Amino acid sequence: MEQTSHSPQPTPESIMQIGMGFWASKTLLSAVKFELFTKLAAKAAQSASEIKSALGLKCSDRHLFDFLDTLTTFGFLQRAGLLETAKYSNSPNTDLFLDKEKPSYLGGILEMANNRLYGFWGSLEEALISGEAQNEIKNGADNPFGELYKSPEKLREFVNAMGGIQVGNFMAFAQKFDFSAYKTLADIGGAGAILSIMVAKHQPHMQCQSFDLPPVEPIAKGNIAHFELQKRVQAVSGNFFEDALPKADILTMGNILHDWDEKKKVELMKKVYDSLPENGAFVAIENVIDEERKHNAFGLMMSLNMLIETGHGFDYTYSDFNKWASAVGFRKTALIPLAGPASACVAYK
Ligand SMILES: C[S@@+](CC[C@H](N)C(=O)[O-])C[C@H]1O[C@@H](n2cnc3c(N)ncnc32)[C@H](O)[C@@H]1O
């Protein structure tokens, strides 16, 4: 008998879920902004009215329950009881990752998403139509970092956000990469020095430097002191386009190449190649897009985020990386999957 192939019935589920996804996103981002998870972590389970006064909310109790129960539905809060009798507490995930008092806090990226990106992404259509950045540089300046770093609060928020989004990847890199042939590492555009700190923690023979623009140095130094790694990690200031790069066996760049257009990406890789010793290694840690361009949605959206943030920057595939690595002279490359959508692209001199 002839077999008929049944293609799955079309359903509107994912269309509605993603189309209305900003409701869910903003509910979580608001809870982070209110420091709800930090406040709950410090106390026994709280009633809605205790949370209402701790957060200083003036909405109706109905809407307060709706807000807290939406977070419960998503698994961000746990609840015993209902409405007036309910007691709310953090879920294990939010307690570990969204309590500001814990070193595992990764809400920095969500704080920045709420305070900056949420609004800027409202102009995605304009970015696609014009090809122009939609952030602080929308009306003139061409260097996003210069504009961002004029405000100490935005600088700190940005640097903390970078740490939050990358710490899992840096930890995985520090454990998965074979450091046995190397002694020194310099992280170019190292922001809060989190990559250097993770490598120093997991690889006791490594000496690290974190190189970034001068306003970033005090934040990096603070983090290094916090981890008591001053003897093995240094924060140094410089401009990677204008100054010589630090000398080290390994040069790393986390989410740096994606900030720039192809010409500047290759210029930076050539500068890295020239600075490395023979047998040195270059490592780019980014949300590398899969070759078929149909699996790594986060990497693809990160590239759109670069349109919003820089206008010209974009994320790329391992094939793209290989093309640039071979053009500047590297002899071989490797790809190491890290946490979630990120990978390390390695190029050996
Ligand atoms: C997208 S962030 C990435 C930070 C970090 N590497 C990470 O993976 O989270 C880009 C970093 O490059 C730094 N940066 C931008 N332009 C620079 C320049 N010309 N010289 C040195 N650092 C620069 C910024 O200050 C920022 O810390």
C-alpha cells in the first residue's frame, strides 16, 4: 500500500510565543530591576503584600498577584498557597544566578538589557532600513565605547554585563583549552578581566594580563583584587587599534571581533598575528554562528544586536574565521564548543 507522508499540521504556537515574547522578557527584566530575587534570597518566603512594600509598588493587588504568578508560571518563583495566602520564594535557578549578593550573579547582562537594549531593539526596523546603529551613537558619534564610557554608571553596567554574559564561556575555556605549552596570556579588550581571572584560577602556571581602554582599568583591578589574584593577573590600559598589544603566548579576544566590520576584524587579527611569538595562539570567544545558519539563533540575534549597537559589526561562522585566519598567516585553526551558543575559535601561528 502506498504510504502517505504526513507533514506536521501548521500551528500558531511558536508565532504567538515569539511574537508576544516581549511580555515575558519585560516581566523578568522588571523583576531583576526591582532586585526581587536578591530581596527574596535574604529572607524566608514572603507574602505578596510583604513583597509589595519591599519593592515600593503601588499597583492593585490583582496586578501584583498577576506579576508574581507570571514569574511563578515561568519557574522563576516558587509559591505555596494562593493569592492572599501565598508565600513566594526564589526557584533554585533564580536564587543562584539572580541574587546580587552571590558571586554567581549573572543579572548584569539583564540589567543592561532592561536599561539599554530593550529600548534600542524597539528600533530594529529602523536599523534594518537605515543600516545605522540605534543606541547612544544614533545621532552622530561613531565610537559606541567612547559614548558609553562618558557615564561612569553606564560604563560599570556595561562591563558587568559583559562579565555576566561570558563568565560561563570563560570558565569552560579555562578548563577545556590545552594550556600545557604556554605560560602567558593577554586578553585584548578584557573588560572586567573575568577571562584572565578564570584562566588564572584554573591554570595555576599561567600569568595573565587584561588589556582594555583606560576607563575600564579600575573596574578590572577591583575584580582582580576581589579574587586575590594580583600576583598572577594584571590590568593594563591601551587602545588595540593605536597601541602595541601586550606580548604573550596566547592572545584572546572575547566578543571583540564582532564589534567591527570585516576590514577591521582582519586588521585586528593581523595585529594579533604579528604580536604573537612563533607557536603562539589566538583565541576568539564569540557566539559563533553554525555553518548552516539555522541552529544558533542566539548567535544570529547577537549579530543583529551588533547592528543595533555599532551599525557595522557582525557575528560570523567558523568558516569566516578560517578565511581571515589563513589570510593573515595562521597555519591551522580549531573550534572548541563552550557554554551554550558560544565557541572558541583558535588560530595557531
Ligand atoms: C563587547 S566588549 C567585550 C568584553 C569582553 N572581552 C567579553 O568578552 O565580555 C568589547 C570590549 O572592547 C573594549 N574596547 C573597545 N575598543 C577598544 C580599543 N580601541 N582598545 C582597547 N579596548 C577596546 C571595550 O572597552 C570593551 O571592554
